[in-house]
Amino acid sequence: MALQLWETAKEAIVAYTGLAPATFFTVLAALFAVYYVFSGLFGSSSDHHRHTDRDFEEEQMPPLRPPVQLGEITEEELKAYDGSDLEKPLLMAIKGQIYDVSQSRMFYGPGGPYALFAGKDASRALAKMSFDEKDLTGDTSGLGAFELEALQDWEYKFMSKYVKVGTIKKTVPVTEGGESSGEPSEAAIPRDADVAKPTEDSEGVKGDETLPNVGAN
């Protein structure tokens, strides 16, 4: 059976190629050898480029440093950690809690899809899934139940994935007249020196007016 198949194959090779079976297989082997050589050359070149690009990226990106606890900082101070300075960690806040997101620099670092959230408390933007500048704030007033639930999901993700390194310091608004404590201010309390006292002249006049006119009697 195998012999019959071989004879049939030889007849087909001669009929379709015009070559003897031995010549046909020699040419076929040579073609495979050429293909192997060229694929090896181009494959090695592409692998080399991939390794070079990866090495370049590793050189550009500094190694991750252990998260540093910052404690309580203001929103203005948080802006310094937006990823523009590679010597500083990449930070982001949600609901007043600051997290180190340096490990996700490709997302939150410069050029990343969520870079505008870095260095800010983006609670409102995350709740609304908004990229509007006016929503880049920690103010969550007026949000609906669905948006608050979405914000809660974001907070759970941050808590489980990133290290909390601080909190945002809340500024207490001061009214124009100072803190209202229910007590009169010092300026409102009259000092002894400011209380009007009768002078000697006025006392004398008053005495003349009250004394009886002795000469008339």
C-alpha cells in the first residue's frame, strides 16, 4: 500500500512540476532552509528591538520606592505629587484619604489616561466618571445614590490595592468677625480709660447749680 502511494506521488510530482522526485525534494529542502535562515534573522532583530525598548523603559522609570507616610497635608501640597517629579511618589486622594498609586504610573502618571486625577482628590470625578476640570474636587455634595455607590466601589478598590499614606487637611472657614464663640470680643468691652468721667470743672458747675443763692436771702 505504501509502495503504491509512493509511486503515485512520484508520478504526480513529475506530471505537475516536470522535475524528477529527487530534484523536487532537493529544491523543497533548500526552500525550507532559506525560510528558516531569514525567519531567524528577522525574528532575532524584532526580539532585540523589544528587549531594547523594554530596557530603555526600565532605565527611564526609576524603581518603586516604599510608600512614605506623609500624615496630614493640604490639597495645595498634594499637587506636588502629580507624577511630574520622578523623585516623588505618585499620589491621589479619594474621600480625603491619600493613596500612593506609583505602581500604576502607566494609568495615573503623565501621559496616562487618568493623569488628570493625580495630585488631587478626585472623588467627585470618580463618582461621576467625569474628566471635567470642575469635577476634580473632593466635594461630593449633591451626588445621587448611584454616584455615591460608584464612589464607594472606587474607595474599596483603592483600599485593597494601594497603600494609604496620609489625609487631606480640612480648612476651617473663618468668618469676617472672627470665630463666633458667643462671648463679646475684646474690642466690644469698654476699658476703664475709655469710660467718660466728669471733670473738676463740670463738678463745680453742677455744685453752683445746686447750691442755694445765699446773697439773695
